[in-house]
Amino acid sequence: MSLKFFHIFFISLSTLCAFGFSVWLFLGTGASQSGENMLGGIASALVGIGLIVYGVRFLRKFKHISFM
């Protein structure tokens, strides 16, 4: 397993966790009507979007390095 593959795997897993946490906070907002949950959900979604942008830039920068 190459370092590039591990990096992409880790970024993908982190992105899923960020969006999952965002959904969890948004669903919790309906029950408690908490502004902190809404703000945290928005922040977590923005982190997920940032991780996607980072992953795409990483792939473009290191496209000449093989996965294996």
C-alpha cells in the first residue's frame, strides 16, 4: 500500500466523518432547536467541502505517482 493510497483513503474517511457529523447535528437541531447544533452542522459541512477540495488538489498534484 502506497503513501498516496493511504492519504486518499484517510481524506475520504475524514470527509465521510465530517458530513456524517454534520447530518447528526442537523437532525439533532430539529429536536432541541439549538443554535449551537445548527452552527456546528454548518461548520462541519464546510470542513467536509474543504476536505473534498483538498483531496482533488492532492490528486492533481500527485497524479504522476502510482497508487501501488
